[in-house]
Amino acid sequence: MREAANEARRLAASLRVTRATLAAEAEAIEDALLSEPNDADLQTVLAVLEDIETRLPAGTLAALLRIRLKNLQAILRESLTFSTRWSNEP
């Protein structure tokens, strides 16, 4: 989760430059990831990330933000997959 929280911090910093309103959401994501989230929390974070992505404007800077979003989403999905496998072990 540390890697995901670091990526969320980078995302928040990037969003502050372009969309201050979205930066607060990214900061909340970072806080959630630092508090040992469960699977439901991770699902909520993924939904918020998708919402942020849909609200980004077009353009080069937004494209770079989308890369950060995709990286963070991939980390979280991998964590969920691992968690699901772990919980299904006999």
C-alpha cells in the first residue's frame, strides 16, 4: 500500500497544478491508502479514481495525469487480486 499511497501523493501534487478541486479527492485517496484499507475501501478508491479520470480535460497535461491514474489503478487492482486469492486459500 505504501507504493499506492506514494502514487496517490504524486497524483494529488499533479492535480493541484491543473485542477485544485480534484486534488482534494486525490489527497483523501492517499489518506485512505495509508490507513490499511480493506477490499471495500480499495473498491471505493478505484471508483473515485475513475470519476477523477472522467472529469479531466483534454490535453497533454491531462494525458500525463491519466498515466498516473492508470498506474495507481493497476497497483490497487493487483492488490485486490492478491487479497482475493489470499482469502480463498484453504
